[in-house]
Amino acid sequence: MFQIEIQSYCAHCLIAIGKVNAFRPEDIDALDAQITQCERLFPDTLRAISFESHCISPGGKKVFCAGADQKIRADWSNAQILDYLMYQRQVIHRLRLSPLGVISCVNGLALGLGTEICLASDIVLAGEDAAFGFPEKTWGIVPGAGGYAWAHGWAEHKEIAQQMIADGTPIDRERARFVGIADVLCDSEDFGLLSNHFAAELSKMAPEDQIFRKNSRHEKIDYKNLFDEEQTAYCQSLKTRSR
């Protein structure tokens, strides 16, 4: 799933999934392992990790990460789905709590899980073709790896965030910056340069200062209760869908 290259204190991870709704359980396992591997290199070798994709879907669309594979869950019980959802959410949340600076470099579709990776990042660079959204409505469910919790918890513009979930329509990078998903609008050719610069700036800090700055971004957010609410909402959507 991942191809990784280390430059200037930054681990550049290429996501090699070029289809919509194709992020499978083994890919979540690979992401979890990748986070562990990179954290072991903090702080002497790595200060940041970036995620990017150069994939093109069979339909010709650029893809960053366009959602989890729903079809693979067709034969799962609701209990199995909810257990896996909790694991998936925990892995994405690891990015939020990691001592590493996390950068999402988006120049294509970031849908569902892709947007949730962005929400767990410290910086989201949005290229000219970036698009963000929650298409879970199509499947009769709600976002379950932090998207629902964000929209009902720490989103800057909760009404807009919740409307994104309600209508399922992707938004462009300008709208994403306004609602608080994207941070920097830039040319996608500059992703590597900007990521390396961010990591290099972090390398000038004492490791404990980097950790403190990262933790301070999240200390006032009650993630446990918000994630519990998200799990409950997802459980309810499964029950409604199965009627």
C-alpha cells in the first residue's frame, strides 16, 4: 500500500490505492504499522510524515484516498462492523496523537476515510484538483473514523460540516479551507518542498517542545465522548439500514 522515502526529516508516504471505496482492512493494518515504524525514528531521523497519492482511478479521476471498502463488509455482522470501525478510528487517531508532524498532501479525491485522515493531520496541503467529502450517505451510514465526531464536536463551522455529511457532496479546496479541513492552497508540484520545509522547521525544536505543541492542539477536545457518540450514531445507522 505504501511506498516510503525519507528526506529532510520527513517520511514521504505514497498511498498506492487508485480506486474509490477501496481502502481495505489490510491497508489499515499497513497504515498502523507505518505509523509505528516512523515513530521509532523520532526525533533523530524523522520529525514529520506526509501522505500523498499519484493514483488515477479507472474512471480517470485523481485519488488521494477515496473511502473504505464497503463491499468487503457485506457478509459481516453489525458487531463485526462496529468492532472494525473502532479499530479503524483508533488507527486514524494515532496520527492525531503522534509526536510526528502529520501532513496530508491532497490533489484528488479525499472522500470518507481520506477526509478523516486529513482531519487527523497537522497540516493539509490542497492542490489544484483537491476535493473533500463524506459520501457515506450513499451506503446508508455516517462517517465513522472521526468525521462524524469532527462535525458534531470540534469543527469550526458545525452547520456546514454537518451539511457535508447530510448531502454527501464533495467540496473544493477553497470551501475546504473555509470549513477548516484544508490549511494551505498550493500547486501540487510544491508538496515535497513544503513538506520538507515543515519537517525541517520542526527539527529545530527540542523534541519535548514539538510534543508539547502537538498535544496542546488537542488537550481541550474530549475525543473519548465524541468518538463514543460517533460509534452510537454509526450503530444506529446500521440498524436503520437493516430494516
